[in-house]
Amino acid sequence: MPYTQDIVEELNILVRYNLSTTQEGIKVHKTAAPEIIAATRRLFDKGLITLEDGGYLTDLGHEAAEQAQTVLNLLTPS
């Protein structure tokens, strides 16, 4: 199954998290693009982040963000 645009947008949110600390989250403001707001809400609904507008990664979210960042690093030319 190929990536949908919704999945790509969710992955783009996940790769914004700093994985070197659990004390740093993100905040998606209500003035952000609608697709970013929607992707963040979907990640919250899936239990990957703590708040509808960002917050911190859950344990599952941390695992997903690690994998998303690994794939991005592998696919990004040096």
C-alpha cells in the first residue's frame, strides 16, 4: 500500500520532534496550515502525541518518530 497524503503529512510532523530528549515537544498553532493541524489531530487520535495541537510524543509516538526519522535519513542524499 503506498503512502497517502495524510500519512506523508503525519510523517512530516513526526520528524519535527527532537528525539534526544523527552522534555521537548511541539506546538501547532491555530494559524498553521489546515493540513498540518489535521495531521497533528490524527496523530493525537492514534495515540502518538499527548495533545491535539502537538505536545509530547507518547512511547508509541517516540517509536514511530524514530522510525520515520530513520527512513528520512536513509532516503535523503548526503
